[in-house]
Amino acid sequence: MTDKLNEKSLISALESRYNNSKVILEQYDFGVYAIYFEDEANGISTRDDLYDTLDDAKEFCKEDYSILENSWEEISAHNPIMVKG
């Protein structure tokens, strides 16, 4: 998956769900946005953070949300949230 938006390339998107919440990781050529949805049903993000690497973002999610490495799933058809055209 590589979509050009504002000259930024979305490389991949991953998602993990826990309780009624979810986190989406959007990996770009400049870093990784972690987008948090406290209530998955309403679809409104409550927080977003930018990390240098995918590993950094996953490590933070592991520490703060107990999201394990094997719980991430790739989103094949993802409309970017953080960098839009």
C-alpha cells in the first residue's frame, strides 16, 4: 500500500482492537502516527502521537495499552486519517 497524499507516502496501516477501543498505526516515510479510538463504535479519535519508527509506536502501545506484537493486523484498504489530500 503506497498512497501519495500531500507528497507524503502512506507505506502501511495496522490496526489492533482491545476492549471497546482500537489503535491504528499509519506508517509514512517520515514516521508513524498512532491514532487512538477510546470508543471504537463512535469512530472519533481521542489521541494521536507521532513516532520515529513502527517499532517505537508498537512499544508505546505495548506499554500503555498492553497491545502485544501478534495482535496487529494489516489494513489493506485504508483511507489515511492523519495526512489527507
